[in-house]
Amino acid sequence: MSFYGSRRDRWLDSDTHWERLMRNGVAAPRQPQPVHDTMPRPAPDFANLRKAHPANHLLPASLRWLTSIPDEVRPKALMTGHARIVNLLALHWNDHDACAAYFADLAVDRRGNREGFPAAVQADLRTLQHYFLHLTPFVAHRSAIRR
């Protein structure tokens, strides 16, 4: 028998608080356990749920980007109705390939169920895309990468 084990046993036996806890624990009535339903349930369909909702307000980086472009190009109708698109344009603006792909994605309905943008928003997108393509031509962008 261990020297420490025997002391510990004696210490617990003489502890009145420990004795009270043991009596209450043993004497306490046991609560009935809930019966769990064992029938299999169909798995929820998460295919049509979005992972997260995009921010539908202008972010500080988007506001800085908007002030950096000329006033006649600034997409006012797009800012008021579709702030999430402005946020993504501001994010991709300095990456020519990503921004061009995003403009193309906005112009083409790949899902087949989009309603389309109002005329003012379409005009804003066309003006902004034209400005983007003349600001950073694709050929100049590719030649800068190869250097």
C-alpha cells in the first residue's frame, strides 16, 4: 500500500464536507433519462442555402475607391441599389483579369433566372467598364507582367 494513498483515504474519511456531498449524491433521486427518437430523419437540404449574405452597404474600401475615380464615371445608380456589386468591383479593380471576368459575369445570365438590371444601373456598368478597359488596357497589363 502506498504511503500517500493511505493518507488520502484517511483525509477524505475525516472530511465532513466530503461525507455530506457523498450522502447527498447517493441519496438524490435519479432523473429519468429522455427517450430519444430512433427513427431516421431525412437530411436537410443545404444546396439552395447561401453560405453568407454579402454586405449590402458600401464598405470603407469601396468609398475610397469611389472617390478615386472621376465623378462622371462614378456609378451613382449602382451605389444606391446594388452596393454589394460596388464592393466587389472595388475589390477587383486593380486585378485586370478578375475585374474583367466580373464585368463579364454581370453581363451574362448563367443561371437563367436573373431579372436584369434597371436601365440606369446598366448604363453605370457600361460606363464603368468602358473606363476600366481604357484605363488599364489588356495588352499593357500583360506586357507589364512579363517584365
